Amino acid sequence: MSVATRGTVLSLYHQILKEANKFASYNYREYAKRRSRDAFRENKSVTDPTKIQELLISGQRELATIKRQALINSLYHSKKLVVE
């Protein structure tokens, strides 16, 4: 396995935030962004290459989940909230 570079991790982070912004619902969108930011901040000090690789794989699975859920969320429209 190759060691994840800083660019790879940042690319994944930006992809996750970009996909999270595609949620039609404000609550889902903000929750996905907040959870993603918190997870990346929590693991920013990890230096073990195997742990980094595991986290990267986990992040890619989360990205796929966010993509799928954003698509499903866009199929079911709801009324806008006051904050939107």
C-alpha cells in the first residue's frame, strides 16, 4: 500500500465538503460538513502510515455514502427552513 500524502488527504477533505454541500436539506448539509470537519481535525495529528491509510479508506467510504445520500435527499423535496 502506498502512503497517503498531504495532497491526497486534502483532496478527500475537499471532495467530502463539496458533496456535503449538495444536500438540499439545510440540516443534513450542515451536519455532514460539521461531522467531516470534526473527524479530520480529530485525526490531524496521526502519524502512523497504516493508521493514515485506514483513515483514508474510511474517508473514501464516507464520501461514497455522502454522495449516495445527497442524491436520495435531492429526490425528496421539503419546505425551506427559515435559516435557508
